[in-house]
Amino acid sequence: MLKSFFTLNKTNRQWHLPIVAGLSVGIPLLLGWWLNNLEAGKLGSLAGLSILYIQSNQLIERMTILMICCFGIMVSFTVGLLFSFNLYLAPFALAFLSFAVHYSLYKLNLTRPPGNFFFIMLASMAICTPFDLASIPQKVGYVAMGTIFTCALALIYSLLTLKQTSEIQVKFPRKKEYTNIVESLTFGFFMGASLAVAFLLKLDNPYWIPISALAVMQGSSSKHIGLRASQRIIGTLAGLGITWLISFANPDALFIVISIVFLQIIVEFLVVRNYALAVIFITVLTIFLAEAGGDLSADTNQVFTARFIDILIGSTIGIIGGWVLFHEKLHFQTTMRLKKSKVIMRNLRKDKNNKS
């Protein structure tokens, strides 16, 4: 685990993609600051994360995939807003959405990282906001504008770099149908459960628990999930310490907005090379994004303590979810039950048709 904090892994990611990601996230936020509407800028910058779904070396295929993912992010955000009216219904809505997103990405062969992460992240954030039916079209509109800007930026970026790029496409093995159903059910259950736990604990920002659980469950094996959880907890603690020191300078909104651009670039450079180091900057980035336009030095200790507790609880739930996700015996038994249920349903339909 200690070695993982100091090792930079090799990657075939192009050096200019983190810069484009920083622009995709940062430009909407800068526009929001300039127009004195940082809330709109935040929503546009969250939509800008869809730039990371550039997953093909063919221009038409790349833009098609990106537009599908942008639409999916808009739908996820909208569903989250619509079901934010009820604390009891919200976990079930997030669970169903998480299942649908994971299953749909498999069907579309879009399981390559970041996978389901940003869809569920935006839904989690939206479902934890105070319900205001009148403001939903406006919020969705800001996200839509962010996705439009992202697609335009991605098109320009692709036209400039695609011909010079000889990036090796990593092929991810396609899972069997029932395996994906079990995985989708697992993601759905633990996302809903983590949100329910956050609501029961009456946390100020309950979405951090499902997001942390989701980040840990992105691991590629049970061992990797345990390592990822420890990296997230330790990295978060280090990131909180750095942010705590910065808060003493009481930085203004413009400093925070510009810092977000550079932090996003650093995160995208590190996340595929060293997740532990990336988490340090992710922590600073998320706090800056949440506090943009506010007073970072206000109630500093309370905010940082709450954030660490949120991530600690979420990571613990993620470890449990990861254990279920990679438990072969449990997967086998669930798959057999699904197959048995399918046979029973088919026989019932045949009997009904024969009687009619």
C-alpha cells in the first residue's frame, strides 16, 4: 500500500487530454464567475466532465459516443432532481438509476473507465439538492449548455489531434449477460443503500457517501478495491490538510475558479498513473468546487471533519459492495437463480399460449 503512493504507472493516455479536460470543466466556471452566476457555472463545469468519455480513434464514432454519454448525463441529472422531493423514495430512485446506467453501458459496450461513475455522481448530487420544481428546467438547461460546449470542444480537439494520434485502444472483455445483470443489481443496491445511510445520519452533503462508495467499487478486483479504499481515505486526509492550510489565506472566488482548472488538469494526469496521489488533488478540487463563491474559511474545521467522515463511511460501504461484486460463489448462485426464473417465466408463457 505504501509503495502505491510513490509509483507512477505507465499509461497510453495522450498528454493533451488532461488539458482539454481542464478547459472543459474550467471555462464554464470562468464564464459563470464573469457573469456573476457561479451556480450556473458549476452545473456547466460538472457537465464538462463528460469530455472524459472520448473513447475512439474514429471521429464519427468518437463524437457519437460522446453525445450519447452527454445525453445520459443530462438524463441522470434530471432524474436526480425529479426524485429529490422525498427522502424515502430517493434511495430507490438512485438504486434503479444506477442499475439502469450500468446495464445500459454494457449493452452499448461502454464499460471502459470512467464507466458509470459520472452518471451516478451527477444523479447523487442532484437527488440531494432541495426540491424546487420551478428551477428544474433552468438547472437542466445549464447542464445541457455544458454538454453542448463539451461536444464542441471535443470536436475541435479531435480535428486538431486525431490524425496525429496513434493511441492504442485497450479492449475490455465483454461480460456475459447474466454477469452484467448481477453487477448492475449490486451497483444499484449499494448506491441506494449508501444514500439511505447518508439520509439516516442526516448529513449536510449526503451525496459524498454514495460517490465515495462508487469510487471504491470502481476497482478491478477485491484486492484492488481494498487498496483503492485505503488510498482514498489516506489521500483524502492529506488533501483536507492542504485545503485547510489554503483556507487561512481566505482566497477569493477568482482564485478558487482558476485553481479548479489547474487542479482538474493535475487530477486527470495523475488518476491513471497514481490514484492515491490523484485523490489528494481530487479532495482539494471538490472542496473548491463546492465552496466557489463562498467563504472558504468559514467553519473550516467543521466542514473538513464532516467531509472526512463522509468519505470514511462511503469507502467502508464501497469495500462491502466490492466484496459482493467480486464474490464468485455469490455471483454463480445469483446467476443460476436468474436463469431458473427465466425458464419458469418462459414455461408460464408457453402454457398461457397453449390454453388460449
